[in-house]
Amino acid sequence: MVDITSKSNTLRKAVATAKLKVSSIGTIEAVLAKKVPKGDVFEFSRAAGLFAVKKTSDVIPDCHPLPIEYTAITHQIEGLYIIIRVEVHTIYKTGVEVEAMHGASVTALTIYDMLKPIDKGIEIENIRLEHKSGGKSQYKLADQDDLKCAVIVCSDRISAGEKQDKSGKAIIQKLALHKIETNHYDIIRDDFALIQQKVKELVKEGFDLVIFTGGTGLSPRDVTPDAIRPLLEREIPGMMENVRKYGQERMPYAMLSRGVAGFIGAALVITLPGSVSGAEESMDALFPAALHVFKVQKGVNHD
């Protein structure tokens, strides 16, 4: 199966339909009058579809087991057609498109099985996904081509050449996945005044996004949040709350991170952990949703 451990839970929905055609109006009349020998077609097929939605991962190998939190199955008659509609919701890391389509297909097959004794000309014409929502694809990004971005590594040892930077480069790679170019990359010491000087310079130079990595922990030299917080004009607590929550699901020590985020002038400034895993997980927790702040800043409503 595809690794989804880096994804975040979101509300995900899918709607699938199946179209079944009978050969005579008499079959439709028997269904509506509940005179089909095998029983109530709509109720039996609805029950089968519900089971199918919940059991999708048992029969389709690459589907992840996931919590199904809502399923609705409806039938509609249009001439000689029975239209089946299946809607599925979950709050999870992956979507429910296959679950909805599996439910629609089994509902259609159950109707086929129940009607074949009285109608030899039944056909299942198509099964299709009508709609899906949730996950990263739902959230349209800002015009990231216009974003001027800087990544700053705060570390005494790396700045002294005693250690190679990995977290800063990992952040640059994560940004590239979202088509964001890093226009400035630098390594500085864990120094309160130097950190403040650096962010002030970048804000003055018109950078839109400034990401610091390192110095967010509890050691005496971890001063990045202390230097940045007094300069924030509009703090965004929810960003780092989400980072810590996301991190704690993977590593309990994530609760010790003191990172902050917010605006200094027009620049969004974010402080992330200095470990590679901490930096990567923080980026997964924040992006691409964090880019929505630039749409809000420009007065563009969320789609």
C-alpha cells in the first residue's frame, strides 16, 4: 500500500453512481410494488452497498482500512433505468473514492441478482465517480511563483563548519514539491541579536516567506523563538499548535518544541525544529495549507 503516514486527517467525501437498465417497464413496476420474488430490491441492495463500502479494503488490496463515518445510498428511477447514488464521508488521511465506487458496484450487482429471475435483459451500464473533496488537492494554493522565500539555519555547530546542514536542505526540498523556489539560504549562529537582525533584513528586502530551522528546543542556546516572538505583529498560534500535534503523533518529545509563527510586516515567518525529521514533519503538517494566508492577506476568500 502507499505510505500515508505523512498525511494529515481531513474531511474527505466522495459520491459515486451506478446506472442499471432493465428491459421492460414491468420490471420497474415490480420493483416499486415490492413484488420481486427475492424481496425488497431497494432495501436489500442498500444493505449490500453499506457492507461493501465498509469492506472495501478487504477485497481491494491497495485500499487502506479507514473509518467510514457516513454513507448514504439512494435509488432513482428514470424510465427503464435505476440510478444508484452512494455518498461516503470520513475524516482520515486518504480519500473514499474507491469505497463509494465499490458501494455503488455492489448495490448494482445486488439489484442485478435480484431481478435476473424476472428479467433476462438487465445491464449495468456504468459505474463512475461523480465528486470527491478533501485532502491537499482541495486547497488551491496562492500564486507561489510570486513568493519570495528564504530558509535560515540557526546552529552554532553548522555555522562553525563542525556539522553539515540537513534540515535546511530538507525544507528547501519540501518547498520545491509545492513549486516554491528558495531565493535565499543562509546559516547563522544561535545568537539572539543575529537572528533578529537577519529577519529584519529579509523583511526589509521584501521576502514573503521566511523559515527558520533550529533553536526551538530547550537548551540554553535555543533562542530562535525568543528572538522572533517580540517582532511578530500578528502571531498565528494555530500553525505551531498543528505542528506540535502532528509531531506528537509520531514522537512524544515534539511537545517540547517552542516554535512560533506569524507576520512581521508582510512576511510570514515560521520557526521549525532543527532535526531533519522534525523539520520534514513540520513542513508536512503546515503545507500547502499554510499558503492560504497569502490569499487571505490579499483579501481573496477561500474556495
